[in-house]
Amino acid sequence: MTERCSAGIAGGMAHPVLAIAAGRPHGPAMTDPRPVRPQSPCTGVCAIDPASGLCRGCRRTLAEIAAWSTLGEAERDRVWAALGSRG
């Protein structure tokens, strides 16, 4: 028997709570160990701090901002990791 959401959520897919209770994987988070994050660190507050050279919103450098659309997954991971230490 497959548990289905009675409300038909997401086209009748198995309900995630029931799948968890049954001990089965239920979505991308179960198959992809990377954290779910936005496509870009941009917060819409785009202003470069002259003292640090970092964007006041996302804390990226101008070079990182300019290259973002062409960066591969590994390079984006590196930028995301660096943002955590930029306070």
C-alpha cells in the first residue's frame, strides 16, 4: 500500500510525513547531501563597501558577483563557503 495525500498535493505524490514515518526516502534532500540554498547569494542590497571591497548585501567581491553566472558548482560552493567567514 502506498500512502497518498488525500488532498492530491503535488499530483498525488506520497505524503512526505507518511514516507518518513515508513522509513522511506521522500524527496531531494534524502538523495542529495548538499544543503538546499538559493541559486545566488544576492539579497538585492547591492552596494560595494569601499573599505572591504565586499557587497554590503551578499558579502561577495565584485569579481565573484561578475563571474557568478558562469561559475561551475565547485566554484559556487567555494564562494558560498567563503561567505560564512566574511561576517
